[in-house]
Amino acid sequence: HHHDGEWREGTVTRMVDPEIDVQLDGEDVVITKQQYSDVHLVNDLVVEDLTKLDFLHEPGILDCLRIRHASDQIYTYSGDGILVAVNP
């Protein structure tokens, strides 16, 4: 969920159209249908090529790069011929 320029991870606790209840930083938040575009699903896998992510969106890409960087995997591809390097 995007809030004031940052992405935060939350857990969906209930879905009843037109609302989604989300546990976010220990707080229950209700997301309305108008806010659905602010919700992005989490990728289950960390991949070496970003084009192989199930959900290709900004928070998913950044999370994959963060996890790979923490594992000292500073190089990640984005398709054929594009290499992303996260400076250690």
C-alpha cells in the first residue's frame, strides 16, 4: 500500500465487495474500491530476471531487488540485455 511516498506491506484479512480489510503495521485498515489501484499483490518468488515476476509493479521490483541485495546478489536482469546492479 502506498502512503505518503512509501510502500508498506500489509495482510488482507477480509474481502467483501466493495471493501478489503488489511492488517497494516498492527492496525486494521479498510480499503475501498476507489483505492484498489493502490493495492499490489506480493510476488512469492525472488527471481534473477525481473520479467519473470508474477506481478510486475514498482513495489514488487523494489522488494525483489532489496531481498537479492541483502543476499549479496547485487546483479539482476530485466529481460535480455538489461542488467540492474545495486551498489553494495
